[in-house]
Amino acid sequence: MGMEQEQTPHKRRVRYKGKYPKKYEEKYKELQPEKYGDTIAHVISKGNTPAGMHRSIMVQEILDFLKIQPGETGFDATLGYGGHTKAMLEQLQGRGHIYATDVDPEESAKTRKRLADAGYGEDILTIKLQNFCTIDEIAKEAGGFDFILADLGVSSMQIDNPERGFSFKVDGPLDLRLNQTQGISAAERLDTNRMDVHTQFCHKKLYLPKNDRQSVKLYPQTRTIALTFHYLCGGKVNYFSRHDG
């Protein structure tokens, strides 16, 4: 009787309406590519990127330009999903080394495992959880680099996941940090500096007429902006409602 009580109850997956899932958290098959390869292939065949994945661009063009040879040492400034890194590792043919940096602990851990499962362990790949601006110290450790790739920016994994707060496609916490364990979120930053930073941003970027700037200025004074959709609409709702009737 006691053992039955200790058993963890089965957790049912998220159910969704209709034939296909629409929300990020409902796409459980796309979020498990190692288990649902057919689903991943189907999504890609339609020209889409599966949820939680990132499809690297211009892979062959990059390889043609870098002309990587076995035994060389390289640097990938942004590891990301590891698509470019894996392609460059393949060129080494088991000889040489690649150093890669990334500031996202969540996604870099997944990529590390993904590449390790593909046969690229620490003997040929060193992943550092730090900004690519530390390239000088890494170059000293490596003894210099034969090739460098810097495909800078965020990836689909961060943009698609509403919990990361990078997109207003769907609502989520206004975070905007690649490493959510460091610093403060964008929501906290706006709440701290809302009169100075946010108002100046709206004035300059939204190009509101002078008479309409007060509507932007009042919003941060009266309400904390915590969600991505709030930030998108905060300075525009009053502006459009008064002009569109």
C-alpha cells in the first residue's frame, strides 16, 4: 500500500484543439527530435523550422570559403544549435579542434549533448559558456586559430520559446536575456528606468508626433510592463485608438 502511494502519477501531455498544435509548449513531437524524426522531417519538408530547433544557413558556402583541413584549429563565436559547428567538425575528419562560445546555458547544454551523441566530444570540441569577446584569451589557450566563424545573433530556439521573452508573436515574460541567471530582465530594467529609457526609445523609434508623446509617457508611470505584448502595445494603443476612432 505504501509503495503504491510513493509512485509518481503519470503526467499526461498537453492537449490541443484541432488537428495540429499551435502553441510552443504543445509541439511535444517537434521538441523531441531524437524521438520523432519523421515529424521533424515532415515539418522541414514544408519549408518550416521545427519548434525548438534552428536551421543553419549558407552552410556549404561557409565551408567553401573556409576550406577547413584536417588537423586545423577553429573558433565558432556562437555555438547556438550547433549546425555550423557540426559541419566544420565533419571537415576535420577526427583531427584538429574547434573552440566554441555561447552565453546561453540552457541551449548550449542541449547542443553539447547533441554533438557528443554524434561523436564530437571534448577531444575535438571545447565549448565555453562565455561571450565571444573573450576570443583573445581563448586564442592564447588554443595557440591560435586557422579559421573563425562568427554568425552573430539569436537563434530560433530563443525566439520560438515564449518563456525567453524575445518575441511578441506570442505573449510571454519580457526577459530578453540569453543567460537568465545573470543580470536583470528587460521588464525589471524598464520598471527601473521607465521614465528615462523607455520614453526616449518610444519618442525616437516610434516617431510619434509631439502631441501624442504624453500617451507613451503616462503608460510606464501607471503600469509595470512585464509581458512582451505589453511592451509592443504600451506606447501604441492610445495612439491608434485616438486616431482610428
